[in-house]
Amino acid sequence: MDNELTTIMDDPSAIFIFTKDRPGSLSKTLYSLTKINTKIYVIDDSFLLKNRLENYNLTSSNYNINYYGKNEYSNFLISNKMNESNSCFQIKELGIQEWNLGNARNFALVLAKLNGIENALFMDDDIIVNNATLISDSFRLLENYLFVGARISGMPDDSIIGHISSELEVEKDYERMLSGGFLAFNPKKVNIQFTNIYNEDWIWMFLQLNGNKFLEFGEVFQAKFDPFSNYESKILFQEFGEIVIDGIIQVQDNDYCNFLKDDLFWADIINERKKYLEKLIKISKQKKKKSFTEMVSWLEANLLNFDEFKFASYFTEYFVQSQKFMHFTNETVKIEHII
């Protein structure tokens, strides 16, 4: 046991699992990793106390699992002399009710850098790994690729509009990016923070590629669910991130920083998105998909909530804060090493 523990502690690799109020899913994911010796960090953003307690109990008996929930997050800031209100530190408290996945991922980036992690795997709490060697193989492939992910079977990782497009057989004209639900990378090679909006994984990866390669390797299973339930509470939130991806795709090999801060650029992207939604409505009517027509029409009617200035101002602030975030975390790592 002592030799095994030493090997784990010396291994510069780690798995980060992100969970929020789904202890049942987390339990299944952890069980699928029982034959994996790589150390695990559970980042628990659960809002409900009973779920945080259940998640903690799931991890407390395993020396290989490091649990970070609401209290552990606060203790981490104190012990590392960090202040959440510091504009250089772009993360938020774990355990809030609102969408917080991007911020949780940024917190994991900080943990990875402070712990000298060179091979990180970010996983969602509903991913099942059936191949015991997939993770170690993915880490080895990072020598040649910036990002390595797996094909997601079971439930495709997509938005409501994405699922509708697939079922209507209307495909986008660009290559799909890897899913953040199972993604390996070297934290030392990343230079921007995550956004805290829908599609935070694709946005983060596209903005960092800069000609580097990524690879889809192997397969993992994501638990199935109804992506269309309560669509009004999700579809508009998802749409902001969908429009952002449409914009980033247009400039990923160009000067994206200047383009994404330009309101005229976003005006064109929004107009193109409206045409795409109109196309979906037309096809769904032709195929007599009444529910799809209803959902896309509802989104189209509410698209007035978005304007080009909102996107331009978002990225103007994002690039400033991202630079501060990475500088802050890198300086924190230097201080930690000196201490």
C-alpha cells in the first residue's frame, strides 16, 4: 500500500470531476474509476447541503480522492492568501445556485497549477469510463496534441438547438470540437481562463488552439436524459453560448481578440443566427415536428434579448480579466514554490 501511495503522489497527473447536486451520478462515475490509480479531485458545486454531505461521504474513505466543496473552497482561499473579490482572481464560490461551471473549471485550473499537474483530465459527473487504459493512453497522447478527448456515446453533448438540428438532419458547416465532459490537457500549456457561459469548454479550446492539434480518442458513455424538458428555462441561456461559438468559428485562425470585441462583427453573426433559426423552423414544419417548431419559434421571438453590444462588451472584459487571471495564478504558483 505504501509503495502504491508514493507512486500516486509522485504522478503529475490528476482527474478533476465536476459535480452539482447529482450524488447518484457522481457515485456511478467514481465507481467506473475504481481501477484507475490516478489521483482524483472532486469539485463539488452542489447548492443543496444534503447533496454536499452525500458527495463528501462518497469520497471520504478513499485516500486517492481530494474533495473540494463549499467549505474546502473557502479554506483554500484563506490558506493561499487569496481573495475572491480581487479582480485578478476570476473564480466564484462553490455551491451557488446559479450556473457556475466555468468558474469551477477555473478553480480546478488553479488547483492543477499549484499542485504541479502536467496531465489533467476534466470530467463531468455523468461520464462512465469503461476502458481502464483510456485515461493513461490519453495522457500519453498529450505529447503530440494540445487537447485529447473521447467520443461521447449515450447522450450527445449538445444544446437543445443542437439536438433539434441533429434530429432534423441539419448539420453545421464546421467540425465539432471535443467535449469538455471528458478532456485531457496540460495545465502548464493553457493561457486563458474559462468563460462562465454555456459552451465554456468549446470557447476555451477554440481560443487556445492557435494552429495546435486536438484528437478524439476512444469512447466514454454519458448518461441519457431528456434534453428538451423545461426548454424555456435553458434554451435562451444556451443560445448566448451558441452565438459565441458561431462567432469564434469565423475567426479562430485570425485575430480573434479584435474581432470578438467588435460590435459590427457580432451584428453579422446574430443576423446569420436568425437565418439559421428560420431554416430550422421551416424544416421542422415541413417534417411536421410540432414540438421543434414551438421551441425554435419561442427562441426566435426571444432573441431580441441579445444585441451586438452585449457580445462585444462581454469579450472586451473577458480578455482583460483572462490576462489578469493567468498572471495571478502563475505568480501564485511561483510564490507557492518559493515557500
